[in-house]
Amino acid sequence: AEWFCKISLSKAMVTEDKDAQIEAYKSIINHAQKFIELYPDNPVWYAYIGFSSGRIAIALNGPSAVPYQKQIEESAKKAISLKPDYYLPYLNLGVYYRRAATLNPVMKFVVNTFLGGSISNASLKDSLEMLNKSKLLAAKKPLIWYELGITYKMMNKNSEALAAFEEVIRLPISAWGDSKIKAIATQQIKKIHMESRN
């Protein structure tokens, strides 16, 4: 079952078809929820729900993303409570906190007040803290370094962002989505170098 989720996750990250991505992530959530009924103390299923919910929320945006946004933090914290040394829920929180920190305040108010949302008031520093915890637990995962680079860039810490993106390139591929991440990291490195010349 866990292998099914891993394969589905990798395929979803590779495809460029937005609808196919959403359906793949929804399938992961459905399978994970079924296995939680059988194995409620397994943190992996909660982490997969959090990760997939986050990706769906990014893809959908707007009001339709609200139910998935609510699942991200809840699932991650549940996974951490079951296994504090598992890297994935910290990664999920790091990405979620970054998006929450950069969301338009008016939009955040509307979502939380009128659409039943519960978007966190986390900051980019909170994002960085969670991503660094994830890195300490799984330093060879290119995705973690990529997300670190994005957060550093949003904090205008370009030297740290550059180092993170370079680490993405240096690390070996460990999942299907890593080739895509490496290509994006390469573009980010070029962009930082161009910005530094201006």
C-alpha cells in the first residue's frame, strides 16, 4: 500500500497535466484514509494526506482549495505526534507555512471568516524552521533542499537560496520527481545570478 502511494506520488509530480495531478493526489488521499482505518498509528498515511492535500491546494487555489488547506496542518501534526523523527510532515508544514505567510491578508481573512478555512498565521521564519527540521532528518532528499531554496529566496537571502539550489543539483536522484526539481533548481540558479548582476 505504501509503495502504491509512493509510485502515485512520483507520477503526480512528474506529469504536466494539472487535472491528472489532482486526480493522482486525490487517489493517494483516498487510499491513505482507508489505511488509517486499519492502521491508525502509522504516521506515513497522515504525511501522504498532508503532502497530497498541499499539492491539490496549490493546483486549485481559491475557495475550492479550502478543504485541502485545512488537512495539511492537521495531518502533519498528527504524523509528527506519532513519529517525531519522520521528515515528510515537517516538509509539508514548511511549504504550507510559506504559502500562508505570503497569502494576501484580505484573501486570508475572507477564507478564514467566510469560507470555513483555518489558514495559519505562520511566517517565513516558521517555514524555514520546519524545512530545516526536515533537512536534518533526510538531508539527501533534493525536494527538501529545493523548498529551502524557495523559502530563502522569498526572504531575500539569495546566497542561502543559491547554496540550497546547488545542493539540489549535487544530490543524486532518489525519486521520480527529482529530475523535474533539478531542472527547476537550475533555472532558479540562473535567475539568482542574473539578479545579482543587475
